[in-house]
Amino acid sequence: MPIVKTIALVVGALMILMGLLWIGQGLNIIKWPETSFMIGKPQWSLNGTILAIVGAVLVWWTRRRA
């Protein structure tokens, strides 16, 4: 796998994980860190969903065969 696709795979996976964290914080499910300004703010759930979808597309792109 070329280096660009490897980097894209790692970045995409991190985007998915960060998006899930943002979703959890925005929905007031994850209250970590306790001083986060995102906790309980629904806008961050939307932002997290978008980030996770973009990350999933990036991972999908790296996994398809050329």
C-alpha cells in the first residue's frame, strides 16, 4: 500500500474516533473531559457526525482496490 493511502487510512480512523467522541459529548453521553465546552451542545453532535462520515469515506477510499 502506498504511503499516501496508509496515512489516509490512519487519518480516517482518527477522524471516525474523534467524531464519535464529539457525538457523545454533544449528546451529553460522554462527559470527558469535565471542563469541555462541547458537553451538552447538540451542534457538536452534528459536527461529529460529519467528521465521522468524512473519516469513513476516507477509510473506504483507502480500502478499495485500484
